[in-house]
Amino acid sequence: MSISNQSWVLRQNYGSKTNQTDMRELIITKKFVTCPWGGWGVHRQNVIDKIYNDRRPILVGRSSRGQDRRFVEEMAIGDIVVIPFVGTKECIIAKITSDVEYAIDSGLKWKEEDGQIQLGDNDGLPFQPVGRRIEIIRDRFIQAKPFGPMTLSKLNWILLLPNSSL
């Protein structure tokens, strides 16, 4: 990792509507991460159109606070991402290996049911999120303390040493 690379915390929990076990499995098997607000619907289209979702009012009545913009414009190949999941201290640590892709073919479909997003082989729409490809460095990193609540935020530092326990 060069000195110019950055480290990020990147949650994969769209509006607290996704099953975190399913998201973890998706990341491990498909080796990509999704852009905050880049999963589906008008919010995804705003990211594609580079309008982003940081202005109110938008349909859900809240702002991305620039997280989608930073994913697209600041995150870069070689950056490290720590991916925490709700309900567990285990995180995935990965390295970004691609530029932004605006329609990753996940092979899955999505639909909203009872206020939750269902991903899988269902009768929904194709799940083609805005995202980036990754190389998984470690899939069961235990976080020492909780990360902040933002979906995407920069880490001040992350220590990656050869032969470390990372």
C-alpha cells in the first residue's frame, strides 16, 4: 500500500434494510462493494447521473451527506476498505481493485418486502448496483471498537504489516 492510498469504513446496510448475513456472503462470493445510495431506484440513478443524493428533499427525506460522491470521486484503486456488519464485530478488510462500475451484474434480483430489501433469485428487478471490485485481504477481522455510524467514512489510519494478524 503506498503512502497515497486511503483507508475507509464502508457499511453495506442500505437504510438499515438489508440482511447483513446476505450482504457479507454477497461480498465474499462476488468480490465487490456497493456505493452508498447506489443500489437501486432513483438514488442509484442519481449516482449514475452524478447528481448524487446530498440535497434535500429527496424521496426518503434524508441526505447522503456526500457519501455517494466520495465513493465515486475520492475512493481509488489500492485503497483499503474495512466493511463492518450490524450484529457482529467481524469485519471484512479488502483492497479496491477497480474504478467505479455503474451496473455490476450480480446475477441477483432485488425487491422490497415488509420494509426490508430481499436479494436473491426472486421476482424482483435485476440487482445491478454502482460499485467497485475488491480483493479480500481478511474476511474475519475483529474490530476492537465500534466504527462511527456513517455508511462511508475515512479512517485516520490502518496498520497493515507483512505477517501481521490482519
